Amino acid sequence: MENLDLTVLRTLRDWRLAGHRALLATVVRTWGSSPRPVGSTMALREDGAVVGSVSGGCIEDDLIDRYARRGGLQHDADAPPALVRYGVTADEAHRFGLPCGGTLELLLEHAPAAGPLQALVEALEAGRLVHRHVALADGAVTLEPAAEAAALRLQPGRLTNTFGPEYRMLIIGAGQMAEYLATMARFSGFAVTVCDPRPEYRDSWSVPGVALADGMPDDVVTAFRADRRSCVVALTHDPKLDDLALLEALQSDAFYVGGIGSRRNNAARRARLIEHFGETEASLARLRGPIGIYIGSKTPPEIAVSVMAEILAVKNGVVLPREVEVGLAKDGQAAAA
């Protein structure tokens, strides 16, 4: 599965190019608990077709009722963007399935122009980060290249939402656990590349939608050009494949770099990198290992769950307690890998 934002924008573009009436809903503010974070988007077509989400489903149903079944998209096609708030009262929160005390505000763009949507989709497909500015007075859209990701900003008269290319994952090793991890990464919205120069592993790969690379891992990491929306995970247990790849990844802006193995094996890896490659504890500070959140996992799929959970936590800016992050509770999870 691709990045959800890109799916929403591409589908909305196609609808508008085909002449359909459609709106774009964006979560711009939340108070208390909210089922979807700020910046979440949803597109709605005149016949009730929906892609994306702004809640657990009840708000989507209300939007479908207002703008599809009752013809709101036809009546409001030329209207400027509108701010709509859900869950202001306890009754409304209950009606729309919001958590206790939850309130969210949406910006509804009733007829986004196809041209800027096309330009935005092309930029995202080319791997560029883009600020999308919406003038609240008339819905006019301007696009601006972005140097780094930024939180959505709702200012007087203007909304700015930053859209980026897909998050990417590079996995070193095409073994069984890599198949589980790649599958989870795919449905979490990552574009996945698996590198393994060993044909006996690579030839049995069975996960669709994953790019396969057969070069030496450090060369593949270099060519991958990891950025702040990328992570690199080494899973082979073979120092000849993992070590140089991890060293190369640490020179990049990847938000997550980690290697599989027990605490003992990870300590041995750090010692090798310091002794033979001139690294220091400081230069290896970003190297994660043992990887994964401790959940008592012992099988490849369970370990993959723990690794994916840690990657998502780091991606989302969650600070993990040290005893969880480094697996001090037990080293059976990584040893079982």
C-alpha cells in the first residue's frame, strides 16, 4: 500500500480531471481525544465514494449524507472553503463516535482545482516535499517546495499542510523475518526495498510490491540515498553484509538505523565497528540494537511486530523508555531471531 496522503490526492485528482464534483476534507484542529491526527485527509465524490478518513467512520457518514445524498456538493461547488467542527457537545461526541471529550475541526474544500492537484501529485511521485497553501477566502492553492516536514498550520486566512513522498524502508536480508517486516511496512504506508546478494534467499522472496536489490548492501545503501523519511534495518546476522551497510546508513539522514541480534551480538558488533572501522560510541549513538520493543516475542512474525512497532514509534516521535528501547527486560526476544 502506498502513502495514504498520496492515495487521497491522486484519487481526488483523477475525479476532478474526469469532471466529477468532489471535496477535500482535512483535519485542522483537535481538542481532547481524536480518532485521527491533525493533517489527516479524506476525499468525497458526489456519488458518495470516499478515500481516506478523518474519523472512525461516523463523521465520514455525516459528510456523505450532507454532500452526496443531499446534494451539498452541487449546491456548494463554488463556495469558499469552510471550517466545520464536530463533537462540541457531549451529545455530538456520542453521535459521531468521538472519544469522551473529543472535538475536531475540518477544513472542507468544495471543488479543489485539478491543475494544482496534478502538480502536487507529480511532485510527491518525484520524491519531493511540498507545502500546500490554501487561501481560505476563495480556495486558491499555491505550492511551495519544502526543505523539511512541518506540522499543519492554520493561520488567519490561510491553511498550510506539508505533503511528502512515501516513507521508505531498506531491509538488508531476504529471510523469513524480512518477509513479515516488509509486509507490515507495506500496509503501514512504506515503500520497501529488500537487499540480499545471496540468490538462495533472494530467489525465494514472495512478498509482492517490494523492490529487490542484489548488490552488496553497503553499495545499495549508498544508492538508496536515505533521507529523514527513510529507515534501514539489517536482518542477516552476517557481519560481512550487515556491518558495512549499517555504517553507510549512519552517514545518512535516516530516521532509524538498526540491526538484529541479541545484546551480546550487538555489543560484539559495536566493538568490531570501533576496533576495525575507527568508530566511537558517539558516532554509533544512532545505531539501534537489539531492535524491537520488548513484547516477549519468540517467533519471526512476533519479532517483526516488535521491530515495526519501534520503527513507527521513532517515526512518530514517541520517546521509548530505556529499558524497553534497549531490551533490558529480557534478551530472549532478540536471541530467538
